Amino acid sequence: MEQKSAFEKLFSNYLNNQVTANDLNSLFKSINEVNEENLRNHITNELLSDEKTEPANTAHLKSLFAKIEVQIDEQPKTKVIKIATWYKAAAAAAVIFGLSYLALYDGSSNKYDIVPGSNKAVLIINNEKTPLDNKSNASFSPAAAVSVTTAADGTITYKQTSNDTTGLSTLHAISTPAGGFYKITLGDGTQVYLNSKSTLEFPVGFYGTQRHVKLNGEAYFKVAKNKQMPFIVSVNETDVQVLGTSFIINSFGKQTKTTLFEGSVQLKYLSNRKILAPGQEGLSGRNGILINQADTAATIAWNNGLFVFNDQPLTEVLHELSRWYDFTFDENSIPDKRLYVRLNRNTAFNDVLQMLYTTTGLKFKVEERRLSIEN
């Protein structure tokens, strides 16, 4: 008999009322690692196999998911959760499909003139700013041995063409606004994916004993290997040093978070030093450096065109959404709720508001790009 995958076992236990809240957390995390087509087929089969299942309709599904969230929030962490099969299958389907197919705020029209982010940034040289967007297509040479090319797909590429070191230390910076995303290839071949409201400062080329850049915000690095020249990212008071690896640094919170995907990195914060292994995250701040296991699928989701929130506080969800959709909100007015959501980053803003309502029971309004809860 064919052996069930870990996801299928968790999902089966979920539908048979044999899942704890901790198991539920594992189930939602595993959703991010399973092929979406297989998920759709699996859930569809479960729905069709239940003879008592009523035909799906959006109003029914919206109300069911809101009720499920309330029931989950009220459960002790070790208690088995009892939820009817239809409710649970609807909940899983809603999470997997991002709720983007449910109409709640008058269809897909955008009443707030708020749209998803796109490939846009500015190139800063000697305090002069040059816009970079998906229409950019140009080339120039900032140093004797460096050529720079911008492309319409939202990328800029620096390429060192010879061993001439003249002008290589010239600093450039690329900054993304709220709702911006940009890919940078540095002179050594290192690839940097810059998230919204972030800035990377770097030399146009590298020579000497190290490669040094500075980051403010969030970026995913795929560092070109060079054992003779370590790559160092400085962010706040933290230095992240590598030889060749891939990792994400996020400095938006009170602590700087470094998440490692492959290779190894050394974190240096003041007098503290720690080594990260793949799958770990390092939090550097007042308490030194703390090492935890990372939710790597959720951490890298933005670089894959997704929002993935696994048991995340609503305030953190809104902070990430606000950087991409370019709106503001009052953090002190947001209640203490936690969300499980998987959402495409191209989702219309009305559907984002719908998702927030469906998963939290809170109805939001927008006035002049400021989000608030309706009384």
C-alpha cells in the first residue's frame, strides 16, 4: 500500500478530529512545501468524498472560515480540536487559495487607488537619484573596469570586465519605495533581491581582502563564492559574514533577523559572535544574538511572489502588507489576533481587505491610504 506523505497524514487526522493545535500549526506550515495543484486535488477529493457536503458558495465559506478562526483561537495548545469536516476542509481551502476568489468588497474594482507593488527603485549616486522601473533599459560605466546595465524586467547588473581597480570603491545605492521590489547583481556576481522600503549601499566593484555592503530594510542574498574575499553585510550594529551562501536579512523589527538557507554565516553583534546553520535564524539586538529554528518557507515567500503568515500577529501582517501596498495604520489600535494566510503578492487590495475580514472578523476602512478598523 502506498505510504502517505506527512502532509496527507496531518490532513487526514485533521478531518478525523485527531489533531491538536500543535499538529494544526505543523499542517499549515507544511502547506507551503506541497505542490499547489496537489493541494487543490487533495482538498477537492476530501470535499467530494463527504456525501453530506453542500455545494460551496462564497457566503457560506466566508462565514464558516470566520467561525473556524474563532474556534481555533479559543483552544488550549494541547487540546484536540473538534471541527466538522466541511468546516475544516473549507478552512484549509481558504488558506491554500489565499481567499482571493471570494468577493466581499464589491468585486475586484479598487475603490482606494491602492495597488500591489512592482519592480521599481531609485539609483543613488552622489546624492542624485535616478528612477529605475520596469521601463528602464540603459547602460553606463561608473569605473574603468565596470559596466552597468538596467533591464525592463526590473533588474540592474554590475559587471567587472577586467582587473583594473580604478574607481571600484565608488559607492552606489539602490533604494526601493513602499510597493517596490528590485533585483541587483553586484560586480562579483552576487545577486541581491531588495524588498520594499529597503536600501542597499555597495561599491561598484570589489578588490582587496573583503566585499562589504550595507543594508537597511530586507534583502535576499545569493552570494558568489570567493574564499579569499569574505562577503560582509552591515545592518544596524550587526555584521553578517559569509564566503558563498544564501540568506535573508530583515531589519524592520526591533531586532535584526538573519535567516540562512544554505552554507554558513557568522553573525557579529557588538562583542557577540554566533555561527548559523541552514534552517536557522539569528536575532541580534539588546539581548545579544539568539538562535532559533526558522520558518524558511514563510521567510522567503516574498521573494517567490507570496505572502505566507504562519501564526503571525495581525500587527506584523499589517506591517508587511503596508510596505507592499503602501498604506499606513495605527499599530496601537490593532487587536491581538494571529493569522494563518497564504496570499499572492499580486492580489488586489480589495481582496486583501476581504482576507483580513474573513480571517479576523474585523472590517477595515481606508481613508487617504490610512487603514483603520470600522467602529
